Amino acid sequence: MVDDVQVEYFNSNDRKLISRRHWTVEDVVEERDLKTSVMFQVRDDLIVDLHRMKRHFNHTDGVHTYQEIAGCEMNDEVRPRIRVMLKTHPESGAQQVSCLATDFYPRHINMTLLRDGQTVPEESLITGELLPNGDGTYQQRKTLSLRAEETPERHNYTCTVTHTSLSNKLNITWEPGPAPDITFIAVAVSVVVSVIGVLVLAVAAFIKQKRRSAGE
């Protein structure tokens, strides 16, 4: 098991090592055979230990269950990548602010969305499932649906993330872009109108000159 998720299973009756991994790994035959051999050795050791304990406690009759648990802790931590995005539905025009954390390991992560420095209540957020990536890392998303009267450009949204790979909280902020410069737009429109006017006058003068030449 890895992070409480079963990845391989061995049944001595079937004499097979069965993979239950959700990621794709191309097993080498020699490695698979070695794992199977180790599982058979573990089975034999368990049987020997069980018989020894039955004799020691003088419980040689009946049905007995003997279990052993062994494990190790891997300190293989991967920092998450965070994105804060504003999406607009092309048909309805509805807007959503999403916080996406991806490429992190282990799987446990805490994500909080702030609006203007204030925590958005969890009941107002849509929390997506914790999904595996193809490389063994994970991703998760939290989304806030904006009401029709809410203008996202008037607020600052921050995604705050805590994870075992981070020494401190990671804050990523989405900020609205600068408002368009009205003066610049007015000048640009004036220039375009002037250019069009000059072109119209030039074409009119050309046509008039051509007609005059034809009359002569």
C-alpha cells in the first residue's frame, strides 16, 4: 500500500502477484518474478511463525489468524504548482474563479480561496475530486461561481496552499488587469477617422482628375 492505497496484491492460492496501481508502469519480467518469489518467502515465514506461536501458547486446535504489518516512509515530496484562473462561459456569460493545485506529492493538501483578503466559505466553493496525474503526483481544484451582479475586476482573489513539501504557505494572487486608457482610445479613434478622411478625399480627387482628362 502507498498512502493507504493498495497497489499490489498477492494470493498464495492463485500464486500470482496482481497489480492494482492506477498509474501505468511497464513491469520488467525479472522484477516481477523477484517480487513473486519474495511473496512466497513471506508466506512460508508466516506459516512457520504461526505454527511456532500455536505450540508456544498451546493453541494447536481450531482456526487461527496471524497477521504481520511492515512498512517504511518515503520522503518523496513534490511541491505543488498553483494557478488562479478566471473563466467566462461562452454562452451564458457566467464567470468562475478557480484555484488549481497540480503536480504535488503526497496527496494531502489544504487549499483556501481568499477574496480581498477574506476567506471564502467552503460551502460557497465547488471542491473537485483529488485526481492522480500520470506521473504519480496529484491535482485538485476549487472553484467559486460568481453572481451576475459581481464584477471580478473589482476584487483580488488569492489561493493559499499548505502542503508538506512547503515550509510556508504558498499564496498565488489573481489581479484584474489595468483598465483601458480612455484618452488613448479617443486619440486612436481620431487618428483612424482622420486617415479614412484623407483616403476619401484622395480617391475623390483622383476620380475628378480622371473625368476631367477624359473630357478633354
